[in-house]
Amino acid sequence: MMFWNGNMGGWGYVLMVISFVLFWGAVIAAVVLLARALGPSTRGRNTEGSPGTGLGYAENLLAERFARGEIDETEYTSRLSVLRRGPNR
């Protein structure tokens, strides 16, 4: 009944601001989560040298095999060029 005369009082404004922030925060979070779920996946596209399944990881693994002597220089350079060229080229 505090809204009937148009005067909310101090706590009414505080609750209105809090509910406004929570509502729009929830809307923005839902949009971001939906965009991440429907957008292109970035899994497996690790291009740095950190562990994963990306190009950097594959190049590091190949360099380690070459350093251990498991493959020779010719095989190393040919495999490295295939990795950098990509599977569809």
C-alpha cells in the first residue's frame, strides 16, 4: 500500500535499484551464456605452447621428438611444414 499515494520512501527506492541491477545482471548473464553455448567452440584451438591439442602443442611435441633423436631433420621439417600448412591445404 505504499505505492498508492506515489511516495515510495527511502527503502522503496533502494529495493527498486537492487531489483533493477539484479534483473539486468541476470539478463546479461543469460545472453552471454547462450552466446557461448551456441557460438563456435574454442576447444582444441590452443595456439600457444601450453599443454592442449593446438598447433603450438603439436609443434613442441615434434621438436621434443627431434631433440630426443626419434626422428631425423628431414622428417622433422616435412612434418613441421604439414602442421603449419594445415589439414585442408
